[in-house]
Amino acid sequence: MKLPLLAVLGGLLLALIGCSAPPRNMHRLKVETSPDDAMVSLSTTGEFSNQSGRTIAGPSPFEKEFNFGASNRLWLEIERRGYRPEVIEVQPETQVVHIQLTPLRDKNIAQPIEDYSLSGIRRLAVLQPEFEIINRQFSGEEVDQVVSQQARETLLEEIRRYFSAQCETAVLAPAQQNGKLLKSLWRDTRPAMEFLDPIRLPYLPLPPYLETRSSRKAARDLGKGANAQALLLIMGKQNRESASLVAGKIGMTVVGTATSYAGSYSRAAARGDSFFVYNIYTPSFAQGTLLSAALIDSATGEVLWLNKGLWGAIPFDDPATLKPVLEDLFSGLREAMSNGGK
């Protein structure tokens, strides 16, 4: 029997998901959906929220052992792009669940919602990253402007190299004529990076879009100017603490991911782990590197993909150390672009 995986992401402490494990009350459950490839999450309370930790069992169909705990009850939430989400209660004697999903209709175009896809991206426009390196001391903190600019340039070059075999790339520098458009685009992309779930995004019933008309127009105009089907935005920061500050924090620890959400999930799936527990919110952190990335459809303003994570300090004067971080941050993206799907 495969043991469940406990992936503590986004600063989700054990206290938030229960320091004491529920009693083992294991029963096998087979879950099928029509159509298949629906994301299945589980809850012991019947509540599913983006404000707390989430446990997912993976895409349907599957058959695995579930712990029904002391209550002898579990709830499943089933999500698939273009279909109404369903929540059902299951008990140990349920054994087999088959759910016929109900299609949604897009109210704006009165047509079936298309399946999630990343096909058709022949040219990618990469925006100048919003990235700062912050030196922290007891007396305060300040942004190192020179080193931050060097880090942004290194990020741009390595990102272009990363996607070079996949598609053409263009860099959108923060030129004077693009200033207003970039400001509008970033205004809506930042909250998407923070609040959208990187793992469930391909399965959300409705495609997520940039919130305002002005930001969607900005994406369209920027994409048209670069002749690009998608825009890639990267933001983050690196905290660097002085030796004296680190020495003064003896006994304190910081909980971080040391990896990305998509990377952790893909590795869990490859190992055959049964469940994946995570929180979409990244924690405050004392020292290390936070990176978030989002892919925006330039024609529609749809948020096509995103991911984020925390890593240790990255020496940006040595680009080779950045390669495994970018591979983790962009986990699965190149493959999805090639295959047209997740």
C-alpha cells in the first residue's frame, strides 16, 4: 500500500492541518468520472476553501486507500474545465463512485467551454522581471539596486535560453511607450500569482482571466506589438541577511517550500504517492529567494499557467546555479506547450 504524501507548501505548518494524525480507518475507494481527467480533492468536514490547506487525490480515474478517520465520512470535490464542480459524501461502504459531470456554458459566447490547452504558442514575449535583492541588517533593510539589475538581466537571459528550443522568444523591455500598458498588466497579474492555485488551475471550471478590461487590452496590445501569442511575467525577491542578523536569530526557524508547487506535485505523482497536501499561500521568509511566474494569453487575457516557490539564496553571478531553479519553476510547462495540454 502506498503511503500518503504530506507536502508542506506555502508555510502550511502541521498545526494547521492537525498535529495529531486521525485514527487509521482505511478503506479502498474507486473514483470514476465522465468525462475522466477531473481533479479530485478530499475533505473531512465537507468544506473546501482556498483559504486553508487542500488535500488532493489526483485526476480521475483512480483506485486507492482512503482514511475515513473516526467520523467514517469523507467528502470529495470534483473539478474539470468546462463542467460544474461536484461535492459528494462517501463512506467506507461506498467502494465505487461514478460521477457524470454536467457541462457549463460560457454566458458570454453561449458555447461549450473548451478543454484546457496550451497549444498554439509559437512566440513568447518575456517581460522584464520585477525582482529585487534586499540586504537585511539589524538596523533595517535596503534594496541593492545594482545587484538587483544584474539579477534581472541574468533571469531574462536564462529564461530565454530555457525556452529557446521550444519557441521563439522576445523581451519586452520597460520602454517609455509601454509604460502604461505594463503598469496595467502587472496590476492584475500580481493578485493572480498570489491567489490562484497553480495545481488546480487547469481543472478550474471556468478559465481565469485578468480582472479588468484595461489589463486585458494591455495584454492584447503588448502581444500584438511583439507578435507573441503569450506573455511570461516573473516577479520575486531575494532576502540576504547579514552574518550578525543570522547570529542573532539562534533558535528561530523559517518554514519554506525549498521548491515550487508544480515541481512538488509532479514529483509526488511520479513517485506514485497517494495524496498531496498543500496551501497556495507562500509564507513570509527571512532569507532565500521567492519567485512567481505567470503565462498570459495575449489575445484574451486568460491566465494560462502559473507557478511559484521558495528556494535558498541564488548567486546570480553564476547562471549555472539558476538552471535547476528555473527547471523547477517552469516544471511541466514546456511539455504542456508541446502537447497542447496539462
